[in-house]
Amino acid sequence: MSVLLRTYRLASGLRQEERIDDPDRIERYMKLFDRNDLKKIQAGERVTIEKDEWQLLQG
């Protein structure tokens, strides 16, 4: 099962990590990425969009 990790910074400066394991939500989030970022994330690399860092872990 795949898990999409989203790391972001709160207004207070703390870093927060969200683990998304619902396949429907993962599919919706994958639409945010452009073609080059989509290739990177599918290869397991970290991708940064604005201030959020994303990584797809294949399981």
C-alpha cells in the first residue's frame, strides 16, 4: 500500500507531517503535480510545491 507524505510548516514555525494512505486522496493529490514533478514523486523522490514537501512511499 502506498503512503503519500506531506510535510509543511505551520504559522507558528513548527513542522507538521501528514501521512495520506487513502488511495482516493492520493489520486486527487497527484493531480497537483506537473509532469516533471509527477515523474520524480513516482520514483520516490521528494518534491516541493510552494512550501509543502511531498514524498510517495511505495509499500
